Amino acid sequence: MAQAHISKDNGYGHHPRTEDGGRVARYSRAAVENEVHLALQIDNYFQIGAVYGQWAADRAVTEVCNALLTLGGRKDAATRTHVLPDGDGRLKAIFWSSTVDVRSLVHACCVTLGTTPIPCGKASVVPVISVGFPAANLAAEGAERDAVLLRSADEALELAAVGNGISGFGVTATAAPVFESDMALAADLLSAMAEGPVLAWQPVRNADSACDMLYREALLRAVNDDGTPMSPVIGLQAIERLGLTMALDCVVVSHVLDELEASSQDVCLAVNISARSARCSFWWSEVFARLARDRSLASRLIVEITETAPLPSISEAVAFVDRLRAFGCTIAIDDFGVGHSSIRTLLALRPDIVKIDALFLHRAACTDTDRRAFEHLVGLAESLAPTVVVEGVQTDEQRKLARDAGAFWQQGYHHGAPSLCRPWRGRHVEFVVPAPLQDAALNVDRRQAVQ
């Protein structure tokens, strides 16, 4: 491994490696009280090596190392940094700062790493990152301290990586082409979002009064080379399969919070997250901090959980939604009736809103059997949540059909097309997303359902 992978001294002096390969550094006791210990793992390290070659996996490690070391060079941070990679995609880092919140710096760094493709020859790769903060035993010295920190770091990483869907091994010959294709799609989408996500907004309105709006939902867009929005359908599906959703969801939620901060107190906005992201983790720390600081943001934020992938754990998802609900957020379950959603999930999560997938409304117009099934589904949703929304309302006939079934709140092109217009910012003349892209809601994009 190249020297750039090994370490950089920013103030601690010499740091010998331990006998087991040197995963933990030794350092002076003077700095102990102000240190933050970081354990970071590139979860898809072995997959990258198997598909693109070991040099590509090492390149990813180098980029992560360099990004962490850059934090130590910030003049405003007065931060010292020491990084040691393990050779298996894991890194241990030590940060010391007397002036800034090191964890916030590390969070911003990791979000950037998790959403920025790394060039590797003709291809690009995106690291799937897990982060943990091991606890050091301040009473221990020397090798004993190193051993305790090593065990704590490994335990923190194992806990952080739970539920990301990434295998700890390489890629089989038959799976390699799929992995390579997904990585190319994900890299293209994330590159198109380099300047930040483009969000279109679609209203959820009352079936009886167009002036009565429940909220606007943020729908993710990418931008073509000519500047026009495009549907990120395939790229989002690839991102979810690769386990990259957590970093992307955090970015999108942060941008929706920015919009809420810039709006009046009567504006409510919704944002979709993958079911894979529905667990309390390091990735959500900055979002949680913002919601804790300003409860007015939380009271106007609707978090829609889309189960296009299975929940990593129902108990973890319950803890996650309880945390959001404690801040004052509203919880919605999206695409009810399809995907991995189930009655058991709804009973456990106790959502405030259930959104019925467009498929059932569209089928309801076909046969009496489908219509009765749709009516029963609306009734079931009403028994599970205080508010029910029917998606995919494109015509007045569909509006009446959903209304007759008891669905007062509706979403679809009949009630408003997705638009980049943000009236809460006073911008009224902007690009309106064309109808061919109507399936590009973040959740619908992930599975290409017919809107």
C-alpha cells in the first residue's frame, strides 16, 4: 500500500503500528481529553476490488484518507488528525480540536464522500461508508489501550453497517456485470447532482377544494447537459441496490429543511427516504440536531418512508420514527399496498399518513372487483392512520372515484404537476416538469411504478 494510505502526523509525533497490523495509533496522554476517535469502513471495498481491480479499492481508501486528513489542515478548525487504514477497507482516525465540533466536520466529510464518484480509470466508483465512534479507555495505557480501542472500533463498525445490505465478501462472476452497471448508473446520477439536488414540488390537495393544500412533496430530479430536468428513475434504483441511499437521503432531507427555513410558518413540505435509511445512525446526526434546535421546522416536515426495499429492522425503524415524532415531525408511509409495506409495519410504525399507491386507483376504473378492492383498501388505510392520501389522480373521473371511496386528500397531475416553482421564495416563473416525467417522485422513481 502506498505511503499516502498509511498515516499523516499533524501534531502527535511518531505513531508506531501495533503488532496485529497497526489498526490503532499510540498518542500522548496530553491530547486524550480532547480527542474524537473515528472508525470508518468502506463497506463495498471488496466488491470494488473484485470488479475493478485491487488498485481501484486502494484508490477509494486513498481518497477517504485524504479527505479525513484534509480536516486536519483546516485553519479554522485547529484540528490534528491521524489516520491508519487496515488494508481491508477499514480506517481508524484520531481527531483533536479545541475550537470546533469535530463530529460535524466528519459528518460533512462523509456525506460528501458518500455522494461523490471517485474516478478509477474509465469508470467511477462511490464508496458505501459506515461510521462509528469507538470509546477509549482513558485509564488504560500503551498496548492495553490500543487493544481496547481496537475492539471498540470493530464493534462500532459492525453496529453501523447493520442493514446496509452489503456483503462482506467480493462479487461473483455472474453478479459482477450487474454491480458494474449499477455503479455506472449511480455515478452518473450523483455526478449530475454535483451542485446539489434539484427538487420539484407537487401538491397534495383536498378533493373538494383545490385551495385546501395538505403539503407539497419534494420530488428528486437530475439535470441533463442542456439544463433540463430528467427523471432519475434508473439511477435511484441502482443507488438503493448498492446501499448508497443513506448519504443521498440525508442530503435531500437537508435541502428540504433549507426550504422550510426560507419559508413562512404555513408552508409544509414532505420528503421521501428509503426504508433502508429508516434507522438512527451517525448519518442523521446533523438533521436531528437541526430539528432539535428549531422545532418549527420539525412541525412542518413530513417524512415519507418508501418501502421499495425492506426495512433493516422493524425495531430500529420504530426507534427512528419515534425520534422524528418526538421532534414534532409527521410520519407517512408511501406506496401502501405494494413493495415491502405490510399491515405489520403500519401497526408498528403508527404513521400519521398512509399514501395509497396509484396502481389501485387506476385499476379501480377497470372492473367492479378492482373498484371494491380499492374501496376496501382506502377503508383499511383509514383504520391505520388519521390521514389517507391517494396517489396518481390524473383526471376528474379519478378524483371522483377516489373521493367516493372516502379519500379526501389526493395527489397527481389533476391537482398539480411537479414544478420547480417555489412560491414561498417568491419565485413564480420557473420550469414546470413535463408530464412524461410524472413518475419521478423519489419513491416512484425507485421502482418505476405507473403514476
